[in-house]
Amino acid sequence: FRAGAKEGECRTSGLWLCKEPVKTGIWECTPGGFDVKDRDNTESVMILSGRVRITNLEDGSCKELGPGDGLVLPQGCSVRWDVLEVTRKFFTISPMTNMAPTSSFFMATSAEQLGELADWGFRAGAKEGECRTSGLWLCKEPVKTGIWECTPGGFDVKDRDNTESVMILSGRVRITNLEDGSCKELGPGDGLVLPQGCSVRWDVLEVTRKFFTISPMTNMAPTSSFFMATSAEQLGELADWGFRAGAKE
């Protein structure tokens, strides 16, 4: 059960894509409520199914989120989660940075994330006329979280100095590891983590939109591997992570 919930509430289950240098995965929770006070990390979330209410414990403001809604809970904030129905989320937990804590949280609705985006220009490193990008920011500090869309084309990202966690919302891409030549194709619902130090090529095979979080570099040694989970894995059966301690029976 989820720590801090009433006894018997908030049974959780999940799937890990990655635990270092960020924690990225899938989390599911049964109805109930719990507080998370004075966060010592930042969590970026995309709700996949279900419904939750997030209440700011500083000022009492609250928002309900459902499928396709995005949320960033920055370091220092204090909120209450009320899980109104069985809810599944894609999440990334990024380590604390030197940025001052904040009491606010940031969100964007599914309509905003699936709607018209701002023009971000052509992707550096792509061939002329390829990879025109657009996007929407949820948050730029202490992590960069938002929506990114790209037209077909290809580009390399070498020796990353940050870690990016991604869920593909629409379209199709091929990710090639430039170290060993291995590659994976990803489509809607697939998740991906590109850790600091890795070098990959993105081939955008059709117009693609992703939910992303870019976390600052940590002290962990760079790696050449990337991590992924398919939509079938992320929407399938999850491992039991137990009940939230302190919930109702």
C-alpha cells in the first residue's frame, strides 16, 4: 500500500523502465488518499487511465486530472493525492537540484497536450527541410517537461549531458544506439529513457508527438545503453508494489 494512505487504501503496482539516473516507470493505484509533503525530488507525470485530484497543501487549490493530462510536482511542494478511481500513470522522478523549492505545481490538460503547439523551428543537426518541431512547456525548472512534435527526418544526439524520459503519444520513430548499432522502433504508448552519456540517432518515420522530461546530469557514470518498455508492457499486468502505509483498512 502507498505510504501515508489510510489502512486498506491505495494498493499500488508498477513497472520500472529505469531506476538510475532517474526513476521512470508505470504506477497504478487503487482509490484512496495520501499526502506528499516537502518533496525532495521532482516528479513529472502523464495520467494514462483513471482520475485523481491533486490538492496544494499550502493554499488549498486543487485540480482533477484524467487520461492524457500532464503534471509536474517540483521539489519542495506539498500536495495531497486523492485517487478517485483506479489510476495508472507514466512517471519520472528526478533528483533534487540546486533550485530553490517551490510550493506550486504545473499541469496541462489532455486537450492542451493534444492540441495546437507553438512553433519551435527545425531540429538542429537534421537535413535541410527535415524535422520541423513544435511544442508545449509544462515546466522548465527544475526539470524540462512538455510536449514535442516533429515532422519526418533524422538527427543524432551524441554524448547526452542530461537524461530524457519519453512516452510516445502518436507517430513512429526508430532509435539507433550509435555505440553498437542496435535499434528499436517505438509507437504510441511506448516508453523510453535516454540516460546521460548515451549517443543515439532519432529517425522520425512519421509525424510524432511525445511527452518528455529532461532531467539535469547527476554524479552517476554515463552509460551507452537506453531503456524502453512497449505499450503492451506499460498497459499490461504490473508487479505488486504493496499498500500505501497508513491507509484505511
